[in-house]
Amino acid sequence: MAVPDPTSLSKGKILVVDDDRLVLATVTHGLVQAGFEVIDADNGDDAILLARQHRPDLALLDIRMEGKSGFDVADYLRESLGTPFMFLSAFADAATVARVKELGAVAYLVKPLDIAQIVPTVEAAVAAVRARREREALAPVARPLPVAPATGATPAPLAPASRPVDPLNDPVPLAVGVLMHRYSLPRAEALQRLTRLAQTDGRSLAAQAAALVDAVELLARPGQA
């Protein structure tokens, strides 16, 4: 794993996957020089293991590789980790572009590439991811209801009524609904599946649900060819 200069603050953690060692080394070096922490892999299986271990902010994926393709890796990142991804590929045929859009990639860059083309796209994508996380962290927390006073006590004045809690802020029922629809599961089995995914990835149920819902939202947005 390549890391940036320890005297500088990392701009983000990037997973780079390409079976061409020269391309892998070039992209990795360029991103490290730009201030990113980089995890690299030359095959899809290693990429998935590294993504689960390091939880990158963004993945850069080659498409055609032996074993698991970049599409396979992207599908796992979207469904299981909610990790955004972009593709770096020498192929720009209609079928490839259609699949890229279907998966919901944040960008699609066609080789041959200069690192000067890649870095600004990566910086913009990571900035968008961090902004979304900050918005989620600052989301208002529902206030507890006031406790009823004991008999004979003077009732405390009620605070002004807050806005109703947005049900969309609770990702668990949303994620259960996604799994019910996708796998034709009853509600209880969908919840069990979500719980198993959370245990496997070492997350809380709410965090796993949020990752799944984020992945579905990412897929629903139009891809960028």
C-alpha cells in the first residue's frame, strides 16, 4: 500500500485496481504525489478483500481483468460497502458504456490517460463523498419526549414543538425494503440478511443499512460516460 508524505494530510484513501502493472504503478504514484493514500491491487479478488479491510473513499477500476472483472468489483462495492467507484478502461463501446451507467459509476475515463486527467476527477469525487458524510453526521437528532411530572408537581413548560422526525433518516427499514424487493424475501428474512451483512463487515446494523441505501441511491443517479 502506497501512502503520501507523512508530513502532509492525506486527501483521502483510494483503491486502484488494474492488471496492467505499468498502469497500476503510474496511477498509484501520481495519486500519492497528489496527496492521497493509495491501496493497489492487480486483480478483482484482492481488490474486494482490500476494500473490505481498508474501506476506501473511492475506487478506480480497470474493467477487463482475469477472474473478477471491474464490473464484478463495482457491483460488490455498491451492494456491500456503498463505496463509490470510477472506471479507467481502454474500451468505449456501446455495451461497456451502458453497463458503466447501469452500475452508477461516478466517472468513466478512457485510456490512454495522463495522470493530470485523473487527479482532478478523483479530487472532485472524494470531496463529494466527504461532503455527503459531513451532512449525514450533522443530521439533527430527535429530542426525547418530556417526562410527565409527579402528581401535584408544577408542570414544567414545554419546549417549542420540533419538526416531525423524517422517516427517511432511519436507514434500517429502507434497507430491509430494498432487500425484500431485490431478493423476494419476507420482512423477517430480509432483516436477518441485513444483520448478517453487518456482522460480517463489523458494522452496526444502522451503519450497514445506511451503506446499502447509499449504494442504491448511487445506482439510481445517472452515470457519467
